[in-house]
Amino acid sequence: MTLTKKRIAFILFGLTFVFTMLIHETLFQTVDTARRYQVTQAITSGAPPIWYVDFVGNHYLKGVNGGQYYWYGMGESVLLAPADFVAWHTLNFLNVENADTKENIRQTIVLNLTFPLLSAMTVAIAFLLLTELSFGLRVSLLGALFFYFGTTFLHYSQIHQENSQLIFLNICGYYMLLKWVKYRRFLFLFIGSALFGTLLLFRITTFADILAAAIFTGLLLFWQEKPVFSRATIQRFIRFGVTFGGVVGFYFLIDRLFQYKRFGSFTSNYTSVLAEQVNTGEFIYYPDGGYIPPGWPYNLSPLTGITNVLFSPEKSLFIYDPLLIVLGLTLLIRHFGLHAGKLDNFKKAFLISGAASLGIYLAGYSTVDFWGGDDAWGARYHTSPVQLLCLVAVPLFLEIAPRLNIYVKRGIQGLIGLACLFQVCSIIFWYSLEIRQFTCGYGTEFRILQRIINIGQVFTGTYNPPANCVGIYKDNLFFFWPFEGATSIVPPALLPVATFFWLMAVFITIGAFIQFTRFALKARVDEEAQLLIIQPNRKLPEPVQSAG
């Protein structure tokens, strides 16, 4: 069988979907996501817009006419609404009476209908994006697999923070804009612009991603169009600027109207409203009376904020995503060691835009008190540009691997293996376990090392946290189904059986990933006519030839 681009993408989609279904949380156990889901329930079934416990503790924002709001954008709440509408009306039709059981089943339906599909689409389109960046099919396949198993995307596929949605929109947006540059179809430009505009409904700071996408497309237009200052080229720049700016501006207007509806201001954002109400005492940020420093939340020095993200043992980007180191070493070797020639323009533009986005994120969050995303695994606010850069790390390495010294090659391969090990460790236990341990004086601040120690102790029966560690339970460490979510649905006597079949399914799916990868590396791969095999009478559009 000849493997084509479409076949590979389809198989990647299916395998990723099944594996994500097996590992992701089946109840909303992340507090931010649970609060955003509360807003979803307010939309679909008239539930209160905030939890009762937050209302009692003044842990919410006060808006126009006494309105009660959480401090998030609308993106994830709207994303969950279709699945929640289906779940709510299905359970009402089935007349499920027990309130707790009904709520748990409702959450399980919503999560399963939304996030495994999102993760699977992200990995499949990441593969397609790599092919459009001029990587071969085999290299693109390995790049997509290591993106899934070797970056923090795997962790955020499990716990359903906004991160998985942001990288999905980024990857799909880059793919569409690149297709527009190559094939000149306006639909690609419009969809890509809309995808980047949608980012604003999740976080206003995603302007960094939007600016990076504009840099990416602008560089490609500058490099692809010859002569650069011809009338046709200028018209294409104008077409891009008007369409991209207009569509993104439309989404920005939606975000501003949402802000005005809640807080009566077009120019504020929820973080500025949060800061104002915390400092005036209207909003109780720390229910236990924790200290709020002057100038909060912008109370760090920029140098401290940036060095924390880059080098601190508890949040360093290089520790949580070692593929960044692989990318850095690969680029250095290409430039100084092999004299392998310049990267083609597609890859250069992607790297430049990713680096620009990461730089903006580093600067933008450098003074923020909660720069690391509180209890999150890694520096949560910086994952989009990091994951985008890591996406091309393995493909770029594979291009030069045959010419590398054996020891250098093995060293870089070891870093890739270490990246995969860290991501697998991240999905085994509760994501903030090591943070809680360190808070009560147990363990080390080097959280990934502590995670490995915890795994070793649990599986050797020597794990025994101190009694003063509030919220750390010796017998309730596992964070995924069936260890947590299924305990309220599956009878306790059946949990061992369910666990056995779950483990079997996990190992079978991993085996399927391995077998497919081995087959793809040996099979005949059609690099030229991926679509013609499916549609033999269809004429493919000619891509614009790369200059330089």
C-alpha cells in the first residue's frame, strides 16, 4: 500500500483520538476549566454564572448592574456549549434523577465530545503543516508524533486548560495562511485570519500569536514575490493586510463588546479589572488571607520574570520542553558545523515568527506575579510559541542526522527521548502534586525530578507523604480515568476490572502508534501526488516557487 498525505493524516487523527480518550480527565478537575464550564452551564441551562462557594467568599468580579463574572475570556465557555447542550437535553430525556450522577455523566459527555477530537485534529493538521513547510512525509510524520508525545501538548491534552485550544488555533491558522501564500485561494486567507482572530476570545495576550502570524505571512510574501515592489506584489500585501486586519479586528470588536457588557468599559481587560477590585478589597483573591504585594499583579522586575521562565527549576521552558534545546543545537550545527545551506523560506519564516512570538510572551508576562500560571505544569502562558517551535525541532534534526558525528547524534536523540519521558511523567499523577509537596516542606523545587521520584516511590510501595500536606492523598494520586473520574460512575467492585481493560487499551494503542510508525518508515510513500491518488482527475494548483 502506498502511503499518501491524506492517509497518514487520517491514521494519525484516529490513533491520537483514541489515546487522548484514554488519558484525558473525564470530570472537570482543573479549577480554571471548571469555572469556565460553569459559565457554559449558565449559557445552555440557566445555571448560576459562578459557583456558590466563590459567591460566598467574594471570589468573583463585580460587573455592570451588580453582575457576577469570572476573570476569563469567553472562548472555552463557548467551545463547550454545543456538547453541553447535547448532554443536558439527553440526560433530561433519559430522566436521570440523582443530581450528582447526572452532573458527573454530563461532564463526562462534554469532555469526551470536545477535547479528544480537538487533540486529534491538532496532531493531524500539525503533520499537514509540516508537509507544507517542505518536510518529507516520513519526516513530517515523526515530527507530528514527537510533537504529541514530546511536548507539553500531551499534558494539556489531558487537563483541558485553554492551552490545547490555543495551539490548535495557531497550527490551523499557520496551515491556512501558508496554503494561501502557495495557492492564492482567498478562502485559505479568510479561514486563517478567522482562526487567529478567535484566539482573542480566549486570551487578549494572544495578540502576540497574531502579530507572529502577520510576520510569518509578510516574510513569505516578501520572499516569494519577485520583483518585490511590483504592482501585483503590492496588491497582494494590501489584500493580506485588509483581510487579516479586518477579520482579526472583527473578533477584537466581539471581545471588546463582551468586556463592555460585563464591566462597562471598552478599554479595560479582565486582568486590569481583577487588579483594581483586588486592591480595593472587593475581590478576595486569597481566601486564606494571603499577602497581596503593592502594584499587584505587575509587581515583579522584568529580569526576574524572564529568568524565572527560562531557567528556574520549577518552571523552566527548557526543562519542561527539552525539544527547545534540540532545536537550538540543530540550528547551531546547521549554521556552524555542517554548512548545510540555508533553510528554505517557509521554514525560516516559521522559525522567525515563532521566536518573535516567544519573545513577546516573555516580555509581556515578565512583570506578572503569577507568571508561571500558578499551579500549572510548566509555564502555562508561554506554551503556544514553545510548542510551535518544538514542532519543527525533530524534523530539522532528522534532515541533518545522517551527516552528524555518531556521538552528537546519540546525544540529541537522548534529549528527544528525555523530552518524551518528561511528558509521559506529566500525565501520570495530579498536575500540582509536587507544588503542594514543596509548599508543605516535602520534596524538591525541581518538580520534574520530584515527579520521577514520586513515580518510583508509588510503584515500589514506599510513597508516604507527611501528614501535614493538606490536599495530598496517598491513595488518590492518579488523575485520569478510571482512577478518578469513574469512581462516581463505575461501582467500586468493578474498578479493578475497568482499570485492567483500560491499561490493556492504553498498551494496545501505544503498540498501534509504534507499528504504524514502523510501517510508514518502510512503506512506499508518495511524496508527489498525494491527492491525485484519491482524485485522479483533479489538477493540483501549482505552488509559488520559493525564491532563494
